[in-house]
Amino acid sequence: MRVTGTCYMYFTFDVGFAVGLAQVERLVAEESLGQTFKRPRRAPEASLLPRHATRLLQRGEAIKVGRFETDPSVEITVWEFGAATVTYRAAIDAELSELVPLADELWDHAALMGDSRRRAQQLVLALGSAIDKPALSERFEDYVVFDVRLPEGTPVTVLREEHGATVASILRAEPQLLAQEEIADALSVHCAYLPNEIVLIDWFAALLVGDDMEDERRVLEIAVAELLELRYLDEQLDRGIEDAHRALHKSRSAFTALSTRGGDLNRIAQLQADAAVLFEGVDNALKLLGDQYLARLYRAAAGRFHLPDWNTSLERNLRVLDGIYEKLATRAQSLRMELLELVIIVLIAVSSAIPFLIGH
């Protein structure tokens, strides 16, 4: 079965704590593409969707991916919660089975990873003060979306009923034939709004079939960005807990402990505040309550990417960090009281000794 369409390759990086989108648009106004979603297709309330990103268009050179080639135009989505997604696209006109080696090629594609990181670095430098606490992370998330159209008159049900093994290999980037259990699992997460549409979502790639699937791609794009931010934040909290645990068991003299524990408390408090703000910003980045279909699609993608599990892990880490902070604060307070008592004893002793010293 021959399919036509476009393959989209997403590479998402953390570029800082937060991004001022208005300042970004002033800095690169000639490149801005505007809104994250192009139109309220599903419900009137969708027009009220808040803006959380702006898109930029860059020119570059085509990159070979197997027998396919990327378009020279590269889109960069800048998210207000401190992430940037570099998107490549390649035209598809091939047999469905030919997408299996394409997906295999895209697994850890060195040229695309290197080019996307270079563009992200240039973005951080170009935006400057528009990014709060700019820093390009080593971690990134990549994802592939095959947005295709079937031959005219072909029902979308054939993808699962007749070509399920091929589709599963595309979604898993696995050139070998998968076991039936894996095929069933790869095809298990899907959504559709119209009879001739379908969205099949897996952890490496998604397959979209329909006449206009741009909003569906945007939902998947932000879900991938959320995954990056949640995993990145989880790493930060893990390191923060380790540092806080070491601070809790430091053995120092009473006088140096006060100053160092004060610094430890400040660092932990700053990490708690940053994590809470970022967690809230990422969690609320997409409001689709007025658009029930896109909300359902987002929940399906979030489930496949295990976003609820990452949320649970972050909440647990934040509670652990809160507990360590309270213990450090309690110890610091106790230490201050002990030092105050010692000072009072010394002052009493000195005041008692002064009359004898004066008499002699």
C-alpha cells in the first residue's frame, strides 16, 4: 500500500528556567509564525486557548535520512516553560513498508541530533535576556510523527487489521517482525475524530492519517516537551535530594555549621521554589477543556509517555525535599539556641568575674 505525506522529526531541549515570549517575538519578529494552534476546529472555546509558545522558521541544509531527505526549512517552537523544539520534515511518497527502514534510520540519527543541538545553542545565544537562567541541557527528547494519507477510498481500518505488523514496526523503529503481544501493545493507543482519521501513538513515533492533522501534531509536540521538562526536573530534584542529604549529615564545628547550613537552606529553598514554579508551568501549559477531542488525544499521549507517573515521582521528590529542609531548619534553629545559651553563660561568667578583677 502506497502512502504520501510528511515525516516530522522533533528534537526538544531545555534551554532555561522560563522564556518571555513577547520579548522573543520582538527579537525575531521577522521569523515568528505566531500561535501554537492554528484554528479552533473542535469547539468555540478552543479560540480561548492560552498561548504558551511561539514558532520560528529557519533556513538550513537538507539532511539525508536513508533514501529520504529533510526540507531545508526548520521550525523551532519556543515554549514559555523553558524548552525549545527543533522540527525537521521530509516528504513521503513510498510504500508503507518503506517507512520501517526510515524509522530505523531515525533512531539516534547522529546528523539530526548534532544539527538540532547546534540550532538550540544558537537560539540560547540569540534570545539572550529573553530566557531566564539560560542553559542548554544535555538531555533531550526526540520523537517522530508520520502524517500520511492512504490511497483514495482506502479505509483507515486496514492499518490495524491488514498492516498491523508493519505499522507496529514503524512505531517501534524495529526492522524485525515483532511478536503479537508487541504488535497489540504498539497499536493499543489510538484516537479518531472522523471516520477517515486515526492517530496511533507509541513511545518512539506516532502515525497520523487524515486530511488536516496539524492540531493533532501540536498536541503530540507539547506532550513530548512536557516529557522532557518532567524528566529534566526529576533529575534536578534527585541531585537536590542527594545534596540536601549530604548537608544533613555534615559534621562541623558549631560556629561554621551555622553559616554553611544557612547556605544549604537557601539553596534547597531556591530549588524548591524553582521546581514548584516549573512543575506548575509545565502541568498547566496546555488547556484543552473546551476541545474535548484534543483533550482526549492529549490524555492518550500523556498516558503513553507516562506523564502521570513522572508527575507522581516529582510530587514525591518535592515532599522528600520539604522533609529534609524542615530537618535542616530545625537543626539550625536548635544550634542557634545552643549558641545563644553558651553566649549567655559566658556573659554571666564575665559579669560575675569583673568585680573581683576590679578589686584586685
